[in-house]
Amino acid sequence: MSDAAFAPSASGTSGASGTSGLPGRASGGPAHSRVRAFLRLVVIEHSVFALPFAYVAAFAACFDMSRSVHWRDLALVTVAMVAARTFAMATNRIIDRAIDARNPRTAGRELVTGVVSVRTAVVGSIVALAVFLGSAAMLSWLCLALAPVAVAPLIVYSYAKRFTDFPHAVLAIAQAVAPVGAWIAITDTWSWPAVLLGLAVGTWIGGFDLIYSCQDAEVDRRIGVRSVPARFGIRAALAGSVVTHVVTFALFVWFGLVENFGVWWWAGLALTAAAFCYEHAIVSPTDLSRVNRAFLTANGFVGITLFAFALVDLIDRGLGA
């Protein structure tokens, strides 16, 4: 049920959320100012990008079970997703603050400048983790029992760049958990279709992370942060991203076939294919200036659009309130 989608890039100095904040000290301000600064730290508004594929899994599970939406469970899935993403972002920022300070692109982050104190970030991450575990407990004992499985890759991911050239794979695992968890939250049972969707989401984000981390390849080499671009070069990373997204698309097709989706799903996949082509067309080894556009435009479009088409397809086939 957790999802770190659009958490910081696998490159130790990258972050899909970019930089924000003005110099200052959060520790001495009012509580509400610290809360606002913490929400900027975790880029809370980007939670909307973390939800679509958990919703695809949840609504598909509702359709398979009873053809009606389980609103209480869906609400708890939403809370769990946002809480888990918040925990992942805050934890990553805490662990990587020294690395971030050494990269000009990330040196303006709130923990580096002092806008958010380490204490505030730690408290915020603990609260987010507690909310996640509480939501899991309210869903079922199985969800609570499996919660550590969801949390573990979120923590390991922040350290992966220190011991492997493939931290993007750890990020992919963290992403893959979300659809599987959402399905279990609705049905209280394991689902192989949800695994297919989870693998699709994991390879989707992992493939994009290969692109995003290219921005920091030179800095990462200098300060000892490990990633595919830092180890093998930007051209190899971009080629790997293309291959990974071909696998992503194949998994989306497989999931649609297994779940017997209709014309709406396939129309959404056609738009997804166009978004993938656009994402890779605007980035090249010699021009990384539009990486953020690929993130905000292409990836945001893929998640929201495919969810919308999946929901319309399910409603068209009989999903009711």
C-alpha cells in the first residue's frame, strides 16, 4: 500500500521534486510555519502522481469482487498512499542531506538551507509512518502484517546509491509494491494481475529515474554517488530507459488482457505509448534541459490518463457505486 512514486531520483543528488524554500530557520517559527515548510520538503502536492495506479488496482479489485466500489477501503488506501510517500520523501531528504549540500542543483533544499530542521523532518516522517501503519491496521490484519514489506524498500532505496550502481532497481521495487498493496487492501487476498500492474509501475518509474539521474552524472562521479549514468554514461542510461519502458508497455498490455479490459483501456494505452515516445524524444545525451518537462508532463499524463481510461472502462463494463 505504500508508494514512493516521484520520490527523489535514484541518483543520490537527484530529486523529481526539484528544489524549493528560502534560507531561514524553521525551528524557531510557529508550528504552522514548520508544517508548511515540511510539506514543501516532501512536495505534498505531487502525491496526486503517486495515486493513479494504486487506484487502477483498487477499482479493478472492486470490479472483480462485487462490481461495486468499496469506498471506505478506497479512502484508507488513499491515506496510506499519501502517508507512505510522505515518509519516503522525508526519510530520503534526511538521509541524503549531506549529499544534497554538495550538489548545486539540490543545495537549496529545505534541510540543507535550514528552512526545515532535522528534528522537524524526523518528527514528520514518524507521524507519516504512524498514519500509514494505522491505515493498514484499519484495512485488515494482513495489510498490517505486510506493511513492513512495503516500508523496507523505501528505506533501503535511500542507501542503495551508496552500494550499487543500480539504485533505480530498488526504486522500481518500492513503486511495484503500491498496486499489489492496494489490491490486497480491497480483497484481502494475493493477486497475480496486481503483480503485473506493480511490475509495470515499477519499470515505468525506474525507467524514468534512469533519465532523471542523468542530470547529476558528473557530480555523482565526483562525490562518489553511484548510478547507471555515473557508472556507464548518459547514453547507456537513456538507452536502458527506452528498453525499460518497452517492458513497461508490454506489462500494461498483459495486465489489460488478464483483466479483460475493453476499448477504453486500449485507447488509454495508445495515448500512453504517445507519451512515452514524447518523453524519450525530448531528452538526448547532449540535451537534458527538458528532463523536468518529461517528468511533469509525460509522467503525470501517463498516470492520470491511464487511470481515467481504466475507470471509464470498468464503469462501462458494470462497475457501480
